[in-house]
Amino acid sequence: MESVSERLRARLTGARRRLAESRAWRARAALLVVLLLLLSPTVVSAATDRGTRLGPGTVEQPAENTTYVSVQGFHFKGVGNAKKPARVVAAAGDAQGRQLISGVDNDLPFPARWFYDTDPLPNGNLLVTSTNPGGTVVFSYDPAADEVAWSESFDFHDTHDVDQINGDQLLIANMREYEDGVSNDRILVYDRGNDSVVWEWTFNQHYPNSTEGGFKPDWTHVNDVDKVGDGRYLASPRNFDQVILVNRSTNDIEYQLGSDGNHSRLFEQHNPDFWVDEQGNPTVLVADSENDRVVEFTHEDGSWEEVWSVGGFNWPRDADRLPNGNTLVTDSLNHRAVEITPEGEVVWEFYAAWAPYDSERGAPGSNGPSMAALGESGSHEVTGGAGEGPASQETFPDWLRGSTAGTPVESFGEEVADRYQHITPFLRPVWMSSWALLGVFLAIPLLLGWGIGELVYARRRIAATLRDLAGRGSGSGDRV
């Protein structure tokens, strides 16, 4: 017969078990609430998303001309993402957009997976630079007839810019040319008439091999080259953090803006424009991409001086001065093209997901006055916008910068914010906000920890169940 002490011990053990179960369920409820809070921004983002779209944000006044935008798109291991499509699009004056060419549906007579530089030609066609795993294709596209007028294919591994010059010649920025441990990145002129390279300028003949830490498959990442005068070409070796002007006759570098590793000057820039301003001074307007700004320099008394800048973008990759004195900026990882005033206010905005590369309105490049001629200078931050979409949301990096400003961890907060801002757009669906992605990042380790905790909590029951199953199996074998 069971003694009183045994009954008391059994009751005490049961009470302890019930208390432990009650605590476990309270902990589970608390974890569930935290998970729901972390994932609620994702639910809100999904419910309010209007899809991968082309269309207007802020439009204070319609633009006079069509704005053409090349959208790089996103591919992973050769598979295109339909929600992050590569395409060439057109925005009307009111920023209503339409797709001209698709890299997802491959509606061209040749493979074209990514789109980069897109320049309006005098005859109304667009000169489009595209790449695919097999090489580079540049083609003239007629928007009115929706057809390719002509195309040229090259076995160049990667090319982000090709310009038509001197009638029927192509000026090409050829990057990622790497063989037997040597980089042969170059700029060159190809003559379509006689199918030959008539001039080339190879970077390893003008820079020490130790530049950018030494030769590597993507040594210069020369992403742009423009003809800026008779036999004078402006090039952008992005990984060298500099813009250079090369004289074709002498092969000398006439001007060099920036230097390798000096990120306070330029940091992996894109698509610089060069012109001589109203005072006769050489001027460069450039998208200073990794510094998240657009910036203008002027060359006076033998040196380059920063005149004007607007920050607050997310990896801008093109900036063109318009005739009205405003600047057209391709704000790549905010998935938009914007026209800003000299003070940085958005007055025209066009959304074009995913990761637009180049925006052009009117003749290619910059066709407006310098900031010096406008009497403008100083550093500004971009303001305005439609108040919707990723470009207008307060993001986790914004909060982190604000929270750590003026504290001992300010530089650490700035570094984490920059990395988060530049990397996460490649992971985040277009419809998902920055806060929603942060919630997912925090929810994943919480779920893993919860799962491990449940295994530890139930370890005795799991072990007993395994022993029981093993015993049954052994008993079954004895009966055979």
C-alpha cells in the first residue's frame, strides 16, 4: 500500500510538473508575441504592396522630354527574377512609365540578360549596352517601330558602356578581362565598317600592377567611357576610385580626379560627365556611389575642388545636369530616377524597380549649367519624394545612424548602417520594407533558439520514447 509520504511526494512532483508546464506555456506565449511583432512589418509590407511597377512619385511639373531608364535587374546563378526584372523603360513627362525591352522574356533577337548604359541617338533610336553569359551585345533600338535597327556582339566578358562616335565607330569600356593572372581591362575604339579595333588603351600599361591591391578578375571595373572632345575620352575605373581623361593622340592621362583608396574624394563612382563651364574651368559631375551622393568638381589653379554635392541617396549610379539647372539622378537601390533642384529637393520622381542603372533625358549626359554658373555650392541632403515606396520610408540604417550619432559608437553605427543599406536590397524583395527585413533577420535566430529550447526541455521524454521504440524493435526481433 502506498504510504502517506509517497503520496505527498507524488503530489509535489505533479505540482512541480504542472508549474513547469505553466511556465513553459507562458514562455511560449511570450515568444509567440515577440515573433508576431517582429514579422508584423512583413505582413504590412505584403498587404500594402502595389507590385513591381513603373510609375510616378512626386511630379511637381511634367518633364519636357521622355526619360529613358535602363534597369539592370537581378539574376542568381543564371535565373532571372521576374519581380526584379531587367528592362529598358520610358517615362513620359508625367512619369507614367512603359516597358520597351524585357530581359526576362528575352524579346530580342539575341540573348540580353542585363541592361546598362542607354543613350538616345540623334535619329531617335536608343543605343543600349547589354551583357549575357556569352559576352556583350550593343544594339540600336527603334522605340517607334519596336525593333532592333542593328546590333554588334563581342566576346567581352563584361561591358557597362558603349558609345557611338565618329559616325560608325564604337567607344567601349571593357572590364573583367583577366587571363593567366593578368588584367587586360581597357578602353577601345571599334570600327563597325572594317570590323576591327582601331585604338585601345590598356590600364596595366599606365598603372602599377599593385593598384587596388594587385591584379584580380575585376581589377579596374571600368564602368564608363565618354568622348568629351576630339580624341579625348573620359573613363571611370570604378575600383580605382577615380575619373580620368585620356588623350588618344599621346595616350597620356590629362586629368585625374581622385586616387585609389581615397574614399573621402570618390568611392567607387559611376557615369561621370565632363565639360568646360561658363568660366572656362573643366567640370566633372559624378555619381559617387558608395558615398551615396552626387558631386560636382571644378578644376582651378591646377587642382580639383569640390563645389557642390547632394547626399542621402542609396548607391546612385548616374547624374546628369539638365538644361534647367536641375540634376537627373539614378538612385539605384531606391529603385527610382529623380530630378532634384540644386538644394536637393525632389521635383520629379519615377519608380523603376529593380536597380535602375542609367537615366537619360534629351541628349546623353549633362547638358546644363555648372553649379558655379548658377551661384550654387555646398553640401545638401536629398529631400521630398512621394512618401511611398522604399525611397521614402524611414529605414533601419536611418534609425541606426540617428541613434548612434554623437556617441562613442558613432563610427561603428555608420559602418553597419552603410553595409546594411548597400547589401540588403539584393536580399530583400522589392515589396518588403527595410524594417520588415530586419524583423525577419531577428525572427530567424529566435525561431532557431526556440526550437533548440523545446528539444532541451523535452529531452527526457524524447529519450524515453527512443528507448521504448528500440525495445519494441528488439522484442520483435526475438519473436522471429
